Amino acid sequence: MAKGLKLNREQYKGVKRMDHKQMEDFICNMYNEGYADGKAAAEPRIKPSDIATVLVEIRGVGTKKAAEIMAAINKLYDKGAE
């Protein structure tokens, strides 16, 4: 739950009066909001271009090997975006 999210007395009474369908909708909405917040917070902070920059600086890794590694990394990033 978010730090700023509080359940006041009116909301509590509203939840107590909900029927099955209303409660199901309420819970699904809360889940979706939490999922969206979590997904936004977990966005990848390392980009493939950052990895490519570091790979080039490693001694012993040539352009051909770096290209192969980047192809594999790009597959993983594309798979995660789906």
C-alpha cells in the first residue's frame, strides 16, 4: 500500500456495505492500481546502450564479440517488453 493511502471511516463503511460484485470490482481496482505502481517503480534503469558502452571498454572483448553479446541482451530486453 502506498504511504499516502489511508482508509477513512466513510470508506470503511462503504466497503462494509458492498455486495459481492462491488467488492470484487473494488479489489480488482486496488490490485490493478498497485500493479501499475509497482511496474512503474521497477522500470529497468540500465539500458542496452549503457551495456554496450561498458562492453567496448573491456579489454579482450572485440567488436564482433560485443555485437554477439548485445544481440543476446537485446533479445532479453525485447522479451521483457512483451
